[in-house]
Amino acid sequence: MPRESRFELYQDKADEWRWRLVVANGNIIADSGEGYTSKQGAKRGIESVKSSAPEAKVVTRDDG
């Protein structure tokens, strides 16, 4: 049975809530980038990622 992508919700060493997006091969492709004081806040972050950019374009930047 193939593994599915998943959001993992966890508490870090500072007792803040975080999330990470893990794909089927076990690689982490995104994370919260910040700690949340509540589990509910981290869950809202996950929902925001799920809905914020379904049609986002890919843009190449030249910062040099």
C-alpha cells in the first residue's frame, strides 16, 4: 500500500506547536517556520497552507 502525504503536528523542545508536510517517500517538503503557542493555532496554519495558493504561479527571481 503506498504511503500518502501528511501534515505532522508536534510540540518542539520549547513547548511550541509546529507542523511539517511529509510526502510519501518520507521527505519533509514544508514546515511551519514558526512555533505556535496553541495546537489550534498550528492547525489553523495547516488549513491556511491548504487553501491559500491552489493556483499560485511559479516565478523565477534573479536577485543577483
